[in-house]
Amino acid sequence: MADATRARVPAPRRAVGVMSEFVVDGIPGRLVTAAGPDGRLTHVDLAIGKHGSTLAGLTDALSTAITTGLRAGAPLAEFVNELRHTRYAPAGATGDPDVPHTTSLGDYLAQRLHHNHPDAVACS
């Protein structure tokens, strides 16, 4: 059931993006986020693993779910708080100086989003 207090945010025609590259457990990855003219995050694209692999497919599905939620008006903090401290492979050192260690790809994503958008996230 749709929440009447959340307003759908259309995809912006132009967006300012940030790309972060990382390596987790020897697997290279890339995170691209984009915000609309108002600075609100509207797009998340997490890519890791070989194209067509299960890992690549699951991260693509996660990206799509988060992007859809953000455009439907869900607050970024909800995603960050739910994904933070999740534990599954791959995990470990990231090669990202801002997020040096992660317990999962979800945790990396949450930490990176929190780092890039601290005003939008009250992380627990």
C-alpha cells in the first residue's frame, strides 16, 4: 500500500553524479550515485563481478530497488540503516580510503552513501 505522505520524485533530466571504485575480497566494483538539481539522491548503480554472474545480477537488483525506492519518496536513511552491518561475502578491505573495511556489499553501499550524503542520513 502506498504511503500518502511520500511524493514520487521523477527522474531528473540531468543529474550530478559521483563515482567510487573499490575492491572487495579481490573483486573490483564501482558505485555511481546521482542527485537531482535539488541535491536529493535519485539514482544508485552498484556494479561488481563479471557481467552475467549471480553477484552482478544481485547487485543490479539491489541498485534498482534502491533507485525505485528513492524515486518513490523513500528516505535515504532507511536504506542506509537497513544495509549497515549486514554480513555476507564478499567482505573485507575495500581499497577505498573513505570506507576501508566492509562486512558485505550492502554494508559498503551503506557506508559510502552515508559518507557521500551525511545530511540525508542519521546512521545508527
